[in-house]
Amino acid sequence: MERKLDVLIDARTISNRVAELGREISRDYQGRHPLLVGVLKGAVVFLSDLMRSLTVPVEIDFMAVSSYGYSTTSSGVVRILKDLEKSLEGKDVLIVEDIVDTGLTLNYLRENLASRKPNSLKVVTLLDKPERRRVEFTADYCGFVIPDYFVVGYGLDYNEKYRHLPDLCILKGEEE
Ligand code: IMP
């Protein structure tokens, strides 16, 4: 089937919203030194823009968890493929994710990281697709709530393709 990309959120709109999130997070973390935990690979572009919009000093680390593989349907199984380098004990941890879909990944990650005794633990997601939730999950900060489309670009992929696109696009004709 032929693929088609329609722009859902353009680069300028993303950039404005990321700057707003940066201001909000900087206010909330005033006087602190949060650790941003990026979830590979989709959150890489968002994290790199978000960290530059923050006015508080940050550290960064990354985790990789199993995701959809070669299908756009979630398996519901979450596995840690790459863990953090350092202990979270006493740290103000902010998980940075690209999208909350079924909620399974972040639900698992939040519980897993909470058990490592951080001083605080919050989640920022660029996108939220609440229609597809399988477990209850609410992020502390969210860029955009979107309808149930499969989106690519700005770090998000389909079979490792399209991550480099500056706009967030709806992918049609290649799903499933
Ligand atoms: P969840 O566990 O179902 O919430 O899925 C979260 C992960 O699924 C995200 O980190 C993405 O890697 C992937 N994902 C969910 N929806 C999309 C989408 O529309 N485009 C690209 N990846 C997606």
C-alpha cells in the first residue's frame, strides 16, 4: 500500500509548545537540579529541545524499553533493554517520553523508577493519545493531546523510518 504523510503539528507549533513546557518545568524545579531520563529512541528529539528550553541545570540519562517492534499494535510486554547508568536515590527525576498510547510503557517505567527511591518522580510527554489507554495513566506535563492517529516525525518512527522529519505527521497506508 502507498504511504501518505499529512502534517498534524508543524515544527513551529511544536517549538512554541516545547518552550512553554520548558518555562513551566523551570518554574516548578526552581533551585533544584533534575535528572531528565529520556526513553530511547523516540524521545531523543524532544529531550534535546526541551533541555535547551530549561533555565535550571539538568543532568540526562537514557533508558531503552521494548516497544512495538515491527507492528503498530502494542504487545503489552515491557522489557528493559538498556538501564540507567547511575542510582536515582535522592534525585529529582523527570521521565521524558515521546508519546503515551496504551499507557503500559510509562506505567511500568514509573513504578520501576519509583522503587529506586528518587526524591521526586514526574513524567513529561510530548504527545498523549488518551483514546487508546489500556491502563490508567496521566503525565504530569503534556505537550499535545492528539486523536487516535499513528504519528511519525520529530523523533517518532515507523519501522525506524521518519524520525528525522521536523513536523509531526499522520502516517497512512503503512500501518499494521
Ligand atoms: P504505550 O506503552 O502503548 O503507551 O506506548 C508507548 C510507545 O509506543 C511510545 O514510546 C512509542 O515508541 C510507541 N508509539 C505509540 N504510539 C505511537 C505513534 O503514534 N507513533 C510512533 N510510535 C508510537
